[in-house]
Amino acid sequence: MSTANHVLALVKSHISGDDDAFLSVVLQVAAREARSGHSNVAIELRKLIDQARARDGLPKPETPLPIAFQPTPPKGDLATLLSVSHPRQRLKDLVVEESADRRLARIVHEYAQQDQLRSHGLSPRRKILMIGPPGSGKTMTAHALAGELSLPLMTILLEGIITKFMGETASKLRTVFEAMASMRGVYFFDEFDAIGARRSSGNDVGEIRRVLNSFLQFLEKDESTSLIMAATNHPELLDPALFRRFDDVIEYGLPDAKVAERILKVRLARFAPGRFSWTSAVEAADGLSHAEITRAADEAAKSAVLSSRMKISTKDLLEAIEERKLARQNPSGR
């Protein structure tokens, strides 16, 4: 359907009071914009449709964002700098400490209400630094926020960013930040200490110091509507100036007993008997990370299914947890 026909259809459906037809035409317009490469417009139209449905009490579609509304894969130089995915996870799938949970909910709320904030000269939290040990939920957080906000997850490929040629890394960082303005999404810098190392450390002829200075400038000047997230297992390596440039710094740690129990219950909701006792499993999981406990839960569920049982036993779970502990002690598998 051409643009002129779209306009005619919109006017006719509005005059006749046919809201379903009106929203259907808007979806067609959004799909057309997406095919034309105007992904931000397409996503914005989809969000307005969802808001209209919510206002009128109509159910919001449970299906993920259709391909027509998703940004096209990066091309040219960006293809070597970004990896694009479309997570289906939501914040409800993420089990973290209460303090982190509250901060993430605040980020989502501010992002959803960014127009209202900007109308009063305020900015939503968009630049987030996550610090904590491996497997504590940092990467899962980036996926969950992208899914919650119906935004693509743009993972920065460090092997494409960092080169041995002087000045080239900063130039590639500039390309990524320019993409943030034209392709709205969640931009995720994992292993961020590779870029944000202290300027006082003895790096190759000062190249990393120049890269860090460039990143600080790009981050400070960024006024896009994209979410920028960085994660590191080694906050002690980061330059102190970085912490001031982020809107929020979220700390992750090993799960306490309460969080460990929630992880197990969320992961094993379909497999645990009604009166399953979690106490022994939670005690056994002490010292394991979020990722390790999740892996143990999955292994226990698989053990039950492959034994033609649809419910796990305490033995299944304890054995899976013990296996995770042994794997930590002997990572080489020998």
C-alpha cells in the first residue's frame, strides 16, 4: 500500500470510529518504515499502538517484536563492531539482589517516561555501569532490559574495536557512538576494563589512554535515546573518571540464601514437587554464582526429564549443585 493510500485508510477508519482498522493501518505504516530502514520510527509506532491498546483495555500481543519492526543487521564497518540480538527475557526473569532490582525498575520507569522528563529539562538514566564477579547476572541484565524495553541488544565486539593501529580504536568507538543516535537500542560493552583501564597504568605508548579519553568524551557528549551499558568483573582496573560519567553504577555479588532460593524456584517452577524442600539445596549452593546455580537447576531438570520423570528429586538437585562445585575447583575438567 502506498503512503497516499495509507493516509486515506487512516482518515476513513478515524471518521468511521473503527479503532481496530485504524491500528491495523498504523501497523502497516510501521512495517513499511522498517522495510525502508527507518527502524526507530517503526519501533516508536509499535509502542504507540501498544499504549493505545492498553488505554482502551485491549490485550497487548504476547509475541516478540515482529521482524518487520526490528532494525536491519549492521552493515559495512558496523558489521565488525556490533552483534545484534533480540532478547525475549524480561525483568521478571532476572533474579538479583533487592537493591539492584529496584535500580533496574527505576531505569525502566525513567526510560518509559523520558518524554515527560525531557519536557522538564531532565534526562532519564541511560548510561549504566555494572560491576561484580563472573556469573553474577550482569550480562543477563543487559538482555532483560533490552527485552523489557522492546529494544535490540547491540553487543560491542571488542575484537573489532581494539586494534594495534594508533588512532584506529578511537575511530571505531566514534562509529559505535554515531550508531547509537541512528539506531536506538541497548548498547552493551562487556569486559569493559579492556577499554576503561586506568590512565596511570603502563599501556602501549599511551594508546589505551587515548582510547579511554575518547570514550569519556563520546559518553559525555552522547544525547541519543539509546541505553548504554558496560560490565566488568574488575572495577579496580577502571579509571576513576568513568564512574562520574555513568548515570548509575550497579553492584552485583554472589547470591545470598534468599536470592539463591528465588533462582532455584524460578528456574524449577515446572519441575519441583509441591512440597519440595529447598533448604538443603540452598545450603549446598552457598558460594556459587547466579550462573552456576542456574546451570545446576537446569541440569537437575534435564536429569529428571531424561529419566522419564517430570518432577525433580532432592537428590537430582544436590548432585547437580555438587557437580557445579567440582567444576569450579577443577575448571580444566581433569
